[in-house]
Amino acid sequence: MEQKRKFLFLYLTTGAGHISTARVMRDCIQKLNPDAEIVMVNGFDKKNIWGQYIFEHGYYMSTNVYHGMFALAYDMGMNRFWQSATIKLLYPHTTWYLKKIIEKENPTDIVSFHFALSPYLYDIVKKSGKKINLSVMVTDPFTVPHFWFYDKRLDYLVYSEQAKKTGMSLGVPENQIKIVPFALNPKYQIPFTKDDVVELKKKHGFDLDKKTLLMVGGGDGIPGAIEIINKCISKKAKFSVAVICGHDKAKQKYLEGIKALNPKLDLHVFGFVNYLDELVKLSDCVVMKAGPATLIEVLTCKKPVIICRYIHNQEKGNMLFAVNNKVGYFIQKPKAIYEKVEELLYDEHFDEKMEKTFAALKIDTDTDKTARILLEKKSF
């Protein structure tokens, strides 16, 4: 009798992309195999001070506060010496904790959704004597940090040929790297009509006769949002504006004050939301950072993007994907962003152009394929 499948999904809270991908894959596997059990665990416990400092707190500070610090850390992390040094620093506590989790959960399969956890898994499992399938889900689609492919003995799931070539150039055998569809929340794949957009605008209180600009930047909001709003006020923008501030309560409160003082601007301010798909669908254009999950979600809904920022090299490929496929623009200055938004939304041929452009864009989001690859691995 075949053993019941039990998956251990390991993630870190460095950005929302890792855990959101894990959740999508969890739901997909359980849809295809209702008997499968999936346990999701943060690979760093609270006592892993160095791990949290480097990868969790350090990531937040370097990407949202001290941007130059991330560029330095990223470039160092591309070097094998610094990768090995980091692994050795975190080895004692991380291996102890992961070993403890694996012994407790006794999984048939382990999937790592973060490169900082993957290098420890092969040796832990080998020493345990257990037969466990090991896989790494690479959540950076195009320009992939080399740290992802540190251990050449693991199986990797990647989103693009570019990512696969990176892994092979670092010594991972070709047969251990599979290109899979983007892991996308099914909500974004549900087709919607113009009538659906009208209903969504009614639901969220938007003017039915106006185009809508959406600004979204992940869990911590979008840089430059206030400057863009001020430009909308000074130019007496005729379009509606929605801003998602995420966990940035100070920015949310400030923008709500601007809304109260400028009632003529159809401004809608949101904190952290679980209905981003609805706001994307009712919008006509999206200003955003180049996070991979949000970018693919927006493009799947056939909305053009203006990327105002990408994380040093790591998200450069995401930005280039949108720009090279003519569904996005890379513009950093708030004044220039506003001018491009006006150009797009006031173009009387806007809808027609976007329909043709997106018709040529092919994005594979059949996440069931990825779930099947994991489920088809031998169950010991």
C-alpha cells in the first residue's frame, strides 16, 4: 500500500513571495490529492537570532530603508565564499531546528521555498536514514541569486529558461532542474467582463465613469506614493486613484488626511487587503514595485504596469520581462510616472492597444502541472 503523502513546506518571511507561493502550492496539491497533508513551517525559529537578523530583519531594512545595504549584501551573496560563510554561521542552530521539525513531522516530501534553508536539507535527511523527496521551489523567476543553487544534489523547480541556465552554469545537472508554470493564486485566473468591473467598482465605491490608477507595493506599500498623489492634486487628475499601503500605517493615515482635504480627487486608501485581485481587476493601470508574485498577478489580469522600483539585480529580470513584452514601463520619478499615467489613461485607443498587446503575451500559470510534478515523485 502506498504511503500517505505528507509535505513539509519550509519558508522564511523575507518578503511575501515565498510564503504566498507555498500557500498556492499547498492549495493545489490538496485539490489534486485531498488525502495529502501539508505542513508549513518557518525555517527559522525565534531563537535563530543570526538567521533572523541576516535574512528577515536585514532583508526588510535593506529593501525598505537602507537600499545601498541590499546591493552590497546581494553582490556578496553571489560569491561562493560568502555563501559558505553564511551557511557555516547559521549551521548549528538551523540544522538543529530543521532536524527537530523533520523528526516531529516525519514527512514523505520536503519543499524549500527559500534559498537560506535549502543547503542544510540533504545532509540532515541523509544522516537521518529516512527516505524523503527533496525539492526547491525557486521563487525568483528570471534573475536568480546564485545562492538558490548552492547545493547541486537537490531537485529544482524554476519559472524560466533563464533561471534554468543559471542553475546549470553553477553546476546543477540539467535533469535536476525543471521549468514549471508560475505559481499563481487562482483568483487572478478567473475571467472577468466589463460588467464585472462595474460591479467591483460599485462594491468598493469607485466612480463608474472614471479610469482608475492602482498603486501597490506589496506588504510595505509603494515608494513615492505621496509624491504621485500630490501631482494628481496639482494637475486636477480626472481619474480615480487607489493606493494600497500594506502594513505602513503611518502612510495610510497621512493619505487619508490628504483624501479628507482634497474631496475633488477620487482617492481610495487601503491598508493590507485580502482582495487585491478585485482592485487589480477594476483598475486600468498599475504603478508597482517589481515583486514577482504581484507582477504576474497584475499581468495575468491584463493590466499595464509602471514599475517604479526593483530590488538590485534580483528583480531586474522581472522589470525587463514587463518592459520587453511591451506591457510595462520602468519609470522612477513621480512626475514622470504621473505623466505616463495620463498618457495611457487619456489615450482614446488605450483599451484597444492593451487588448492587442496582452494577446501576444503568454504566461503559463497552470500551477496544477507543478503540483503533479511533486506528487509524481516516488512515494517511498
